[in-house]
Amino acid sequence: MAKDFLKGAQDDYDVVVIGSGLGGLTSANVLARAGYSVLLLEHHYQLGGMATWFKRRNGHIFDISLHGFPVGMIKSCRKYWTQEIADSIVQLKGIRFENPQFSLKTTFDRLDFTRIITEKFNVPHETVDEFFSHARKMNFFDDQSMTVGELFNRFFPGRDDVVRLLMEPITYANGSTLEDPAITYGIVFSNFMSKGVYTFQGGTDLLVGQMKDEMTKNGVDLRIRCGVEKIELSPDRRVTGVVVNGKRIGCRAIVSNANLKQTIFDLVGTERLDKDFVEEAEAVRLNTSSCQVYIALKPGEQFDNCGDLLFHSEHRGFDIEAMLNRDVSSRTFSFYYPYTRPGHDRHVIVSSTNARWEDWANLSDEEYEASKQELIESTLACLEKYVPNVREQADHLEASTPRTFQFYTKHWRGSSFGTKFEGLAVSKKLPEQVGGLFHAGSVGIIMSGWLGAMNYGVIVANDVDKHLTGPSATD
């Protein structure tokens, strides 16, 4: 007899949260702290969304993707989670760039980048300072017509080496291109430039475990293997509940941490939404996806310190097409040492590349497996430049693709970076279309990544609180 993952669940809650990415987890925790009854539903067997991990034989643990974020994560975790979580956030000081134009190591903050751009690239200090000050002042209400490319051309015309240094890490972090609005770059880049790149020491499994404990303490009803099939609406277009694992559960408000388009077109449906809103939602572009190769060394084997993050590329200048091409010439290597996960003595490497869904979606099973093996082989060939004996030392090799991300997260087209900028406006308008329905997924570039997702979860939780306590709550 199949296990009932909803056994003991109530018939009604104040809030149902769909999905357990960092935005969904944070919304659930904030609302539970405020005294609301909260049910969190996750279709996967573990929490975290893209902030997740997996285990393999011989005790290997892999974090998914690049877990790097700005210093603001410390404050957000302390305020909306626990001091214990905040205290485990540490700086990554070994950020490397290796490409045909330059080889350098940086602490990835404004002071060090200013030194590099002025001394190594011979750009006047006044120009560099003006660029950083301009980027720092950017906000959501600024002119959205200027593109990232136009911003760079204004300050560094003809300098593809400077553009590469400034742009490549952000593209790896959230899928940005030179055609995206400049404010999306300015906001994200300035957050990192404040004090550098940080990560959670101890691994994502420890982080999510501590978050789970905190939510349980605050009364969140956590349910895994519970896939929401439909969001129910009243005749006057307000949420009344969800259908999950074939069962109806009522609620007064819903926070969807699912992909924005999946929320609108699959869970709600367009039949009762305004035509203009549907057209705007249809026009939202999904961001790109990723491929990863996971490499664990045999127990007792190790590699020399190669830095924490290494941006490797074999082409000249910032080239988004080359970065997305299946014939990979750009990779980011994340090196995990025993101090990254205290108490775990393994050395692990995760290679990440940006990728297009369409390059992987229609391959036959045989072609798909062969392509994954090619990805592993080309990654090892590249990695040998930094870890010469990696082939002999490796104990486990595995690849993931956009299809992997689509399978585990249900995100359309395996989008690991949410939507392009226009998705933010649609996400924020959703409660105007359906009373009590809020979206807290990765959207608009600035609301993606660990810090963006968490902060968006807080913003949405506050909106839900206003909805539940405002005049409309008793209409």
C-alpha cells in the first residue's frame, strides 16, 4: 500500500506554500512566526529547491551548483532564520580567473577590483570609481531602457577584457546577458562588490536541516512528495485551496514558489484571467539553464588548493553564445575542501556551465547518455590543467543537464535562473488577478540567487500578512 504523505494534515490552513526553494522556505517561516497556520508542500523527497545536495556511494556528498552569495545573506539569515545559520556563513577569498586575456586571483570586492582594473588593465582610477558609484546607485525604479552592454560601453568602450572580468561571474550566477536591463546588473553586482562572495560552511544539507528544524519549531506543517496539481479559485477569483496528491486542502492564501509560468498556466489556468495579463505572462522569457559535472576524489586523495571558485574560459572576451554552446569552452569550477564541510574529509569539484534547454531536450536516450559522457570527458580534460591526476584520483563522476533540473524542480525548460526582468512585474501583479495568490519564485534576475530568493520570500510573506489582516480578509 502506497504511503500517504498527507496523513494527519488538516483540512484547512491559513496559508499553503507550494515549493521549498529558499523563497518558499523563507515565506513559510516568516508567516508561521507571525502566528499563521502554514502548510508547505514539496513534490521532491527533500527540501531546498535549487539549494540542495545529493549523496552517492562511499560517503560522497555533492552540493548542487555554485553556492555563492553577497554578505547581505548574513543579515537576512539572522533576521528571518537563526543566529546559528548566520554564524555559519563565511567568505570565499580565493576567486580565480583563467582565460586567454588574463590570469588573476581576487577577493571579489570593490577595493580589489579597483586595484586590478587600474593596475592590470590600466584604466584611470576616476573612471573605475565612477563606474562603481554609478552601479551602486542603481535601483528598481531607475531607467530600464539602458542595457548592460550600453552601461559597459559608456565606461569601458572597446575593453572586452574589462567587460569579461565584470560580467562573466554574474552570468554564471544568474544567466545575465549584455542585452538585459543595466539595473539588473548594477543591483546584483554591487551587492557582491560590497564585501565579496560568501558561502554556507557545512554544506547545503546542514543549512536546510537547520531551516527545517526552525520551521518545525515555528509550527510549519512540512510535507515532501506532495505535488500540487491545481490551485482552486472561487467564482469571484480568489483562492480557496489546492489539490495535492488527489486531495483537496483549503486555505486563505497561497504562496507559489514554483516557476512563474508553471504557476499561471499549469496550476491556475488562463480561462478566468484577464486577457492582457495572460498576454503579458506569455511574453515573459525564461532564463537559461545549466549543466554540471560532479567529481569526487577517492577517500584519502586530495588536490592542492586551487582557490574556491575558478572561472575558466578558452575564448576571447565576454561571449554569451560561447558560454551557452554545447561545445563547452567556459566553465566555473567550485572546489570543496574538508574545511568547506567540517567533519567530512573529502575533496570534491563541481563544474558548472550555462546551457540551453533546446540543446538537450530532444535527444534520444542513447544520444543523451552519450552527450553526458562527452560533457564529463571534456570537463576532465579541462580540469587536468589544475588537478593533473584527477582521472586517477576520481572515485565518482556524474553529469546533470537542463533535463535534470526540469525533472527535479518541475521548472519549465529546466530554467535554473528563473525569468528575465519582465517576469518580476508579472509576479507582482498576480495577486491582482487572483485574490490571495502570491508568487515568490526566482524572477527578474534581481530576485534570483540565494539572497534574492530569500529576500523575495520575505517581501511576499509581508504581502500575504497584509492580505490576511486587511479589509479584503473579511469581505
